Amino acid sequence: MSDHRPYVISIAGFDPSAGAGVLSDLKCFEAHRVYGFGICAALTVQTDSDFLKNDWLSATQIIDQFDPLLKKFPVPVAKIGLIRDLDTLEEVCIRLKQLNPEIKIVVDPILKASAGYKFHEWNREAEKFKNVLKQLYLITPNFQEMKSLGEGQEVHSVCEEWSEQVAVLLKGGHNADAPGTDFLYTGKQCLELKPAQTEIFQKHGSGCVLSAAITARLALGNSLAEACLQAKQYTYIFLNSNTSLLGYHSS
């Protein structure tokens, strides 16, 4: 049995509380027994409950961090979280594909911090966003993010439209009609992932954990549907690991 673990990479913000962003992703990767590389895309000032400010890193600064790693190590899956803007995201995705044309890129579109701090309004650059979608393997918006990105259109219709280019995991944590139910759109198919339980303790960075767990499961060879299902189960364990806003990762 080989001791070699698959490599994955997280491109996200640096959260000093380690509840979200790169630090959280690396803890999640370790729990899944994959080796994670961490690339800083923003320096944030925050706690588990308050987001105060952040400093963005440019596309060049981000690419300079991962270039030597991807030239040396085979990285089948990359996760991108908090990032400056669509121009930066597009440039980063293009470079990832240049280094590894087969790389699967998972994007968790963080438009607003759970504490209320607003980052982006990507829907204002619809054409650029559509170009970015073509570079991706999976995008994981929550219900409110999808409302924003879809510019007020019916959420499930937008998911169906997007899924002709990229798989869409519509997270159900903010969906009043089906709380906790996720919907995975791939092409013309939709897989409903119901919650294992309804009683949970809210956590800072739970969206980061879900997308990082999917990234790890994909690197381990799971199908997309199985990766999403396993990641959802992992996230429930994380949510119920304690009663505070900062969760614990366990293998």
C-alpha cells in the first residue's frame, strides 16, 4: 500500500481565527488524508463572529505562490475561495489550466462574509463571469449567492442554465423552502442531497469546509456526486463537533 497522498491546493483568504479560508481548508485536507498546499489570496482581519477588513493580493502575487508548486507536484484539484475580483479569478484560472490542463477547479463564490461584510457583486460583469464559468469544474454558491449571481432570476433555472458549462452545487443552508437540502446540477440532471439531520450548531466557515471536503474527495478519486455526498456528511460532523462558532476537524 502506497503512503503517497494526492495533492490539492487552496487559494483563499488568510483568516487568523482559522475557522475559514486557507487555514481551515488545510485542516480539512489533512483530515481527509490528502496533502494540501495553501495559497493566500487576501489578508483578513476577523474573528469567528466579526469581519473588520481585508487586504487583497493581486493575481501576480497569487500566481507567484502556486507556480513553483504546480511545476513540481501533480495537483489534480484546486479550490478557490475569497479572491479580489473576476479579473483576478479569471487570470488565476487560466494560469492553473496552463500548468495542468486537466486540473479540476472548484470555486466557492464568497460574495459576503457571514458577519455581513460585502466583497463582490459579480453579477455586474455578466459576460466576464460566463467566461470564468467555462474554466471551472464545480461552483458552490449558497441560495442567497445564487440569487445575487442570477440577477433576480429563478434560482433553479439559473442553475440549470449554468450546468451546461459547469457543475453547480446549490447549497441549501439559506433556502427557506428546503432548509439544508443541496442540489447538484450536472448538465440536465439534478441530484437532491437531503440533510442528514436538522438540528445543527452554526459554524464560522462551514461553506469553506464543504467545498474543501469536496476538493479532497475528488482528489481521492470519488465521482462528483459521491464527493458532494461525502463532503456533506463530513460537514455535518464538523457543525456538530461543539456548540461554538469554531468547529473541529476529525478524520
